[in-house]
Amino acid sequence: MTIARRKATHARHFAEAPQKTDADGTKHWITRAANFVTVVSEAAEGAVLSRTDQADEYMVFVVTGSAVIEAGKDRGTAGAETLSIVPPGPSRITMRQPGLVVRVLTNKASDLVAAAGNAATYADGAPEVAPIVPWPDPVGGFKLRTYKLADVVSPDPGPLKMRLFRSTNLMINIFEPWTKRREPSRLSPHSHDDFEQMSLGLKGAFRHHLRYPWGADMSTWMEDEHATYEASPSILVIPAGLVHTTQDLGEGITWLVDIFGPPRRDFSGKPGFVLNEADYPMPQAAAAA
């Protein structure tokens, strides 16, 4: 069992100042993990979110509002609740309507990694986390790909409907929003040996239960955390080795997104479980296992 080497990051966007505010009032909350960085933006109409020389693919989830996305010769529109995977190179997201936009990029986006509110947490490079090794190129090559959530059906038989998508370097699970609260007697504490999880709350309130397993050195022991997030948006970064489980709180709609980098092999190994698996093949050795 991996012993957690670093504290979890608690980023309560709903109560904290953004890391960056543009002249048009667009606000950006920037939070990193070892291998990737997430930017949650409250974007004004006409706002432009651009990358001039992005080294690898990244994901854009338009939660509310609508946008035009341009990447090289590709151009597409993304309405509310649309996920796009943007190819390497220059790209530009222009907001046609104001809204909430989530971008997930690998740690090759060094400017955003450095601007993260929790950058100091990863000053040592997080050697306990396995680095991203890109998976095979997508079918038909790198290009702008757009997936409307309204057009997909979760294959997950469980009560929380997972909607998994992957790229060559990242994975995102956009749960279907739900209203029935999780039973306190049916939680699922677990940990990940060599990868991290970022949990992004889009709607509702949460209580994250975190346990730092004990190692041989008592001086390194840390207390359990029971962190309440009274509203959304918010981000929890779960280090490798940290036992974790989450409760939803209160009334109404709850909506959660989990982010990983690289793609998870356990999820990817279930046929039909990743909704865009036809676009993004697995490594041959993993597919044969």
C-alpha cells in the first residue's frame, strides 16, 4: 500500500478569489495535480481562452453558455454540457454566450502549472505518481473532437451514472447529475497507489472524508480530514495513497466530475465503458491483458 506523501488540496472556488481575472471580468481558478492542471473559468461573453503553442491534447468542458472552438484548420461549436478534445498546437475558445468553462491540460502547460493556487504542494515533482506516457494516436489523427452529453448514454449500471471519455493523455468522468443522497452506510473508501484523482464539484455541497495511512515513522502521521464544501464549484485533489470517499449533502441537484491523467486502465479495460473508445485506442499490451 502506498503511503500518502502530501496533503490533499482543497480549492473552494465558491468562496476563494480566482488566481487570475481578465480585463473583461472573466475569472480563472487554477488548480494542479502532479500530471495535469484544471482551469475553471467564469467567462464573459466574447471572452477568448487561447493556447498559442500547446504541446499536446487538452480537454474543454463547456458547462454553461456556448463557445466557438478553433484549432488549426478545425472549427466547431460547443453548447452547454459539451466536452471537446483539442489537438496540439494553437487553439482558441471564443465565448458566444457567458458561461462556466473547464479546461484540463497536462503539466506540459507550464504557465498554468506555475499559476496554480497549490503550485507549492508539488514543488518536489511528486515522484510517487506515475508520469503520463501518451497512449496511441487517435483514429484519423489529431483533430478537434466534440461530444454532446445529451447524445450519450451511460453504460454504468450503478446508481451514479459514469460518463467516461479519454484522450491520449487524460481521462474525465462526467457523472450524470443526481438528486438522491448517498447512504452513509454505503460509502466506498479506497485509495490509488500511483495516480491522483481530481474531483470537481459543479453543483451541490459535499463532504470529503480523507484518511492518511500510517507509515513506520510516527512523525509523519497526519490526522483524518472530513472537509465540507458548502457549495460549488470546488476542487479536491486526492494524492496517491490517500484513502478517500465522498458524501453529497443537502437538497437538490448534485453534480461531480472526476479527472485523471493518464487515462485509467481499469476503466478503459471494460468494453463499452469509455464512451469515445472508438476514437482513442488503448495501448496494445493493455488491450490484450
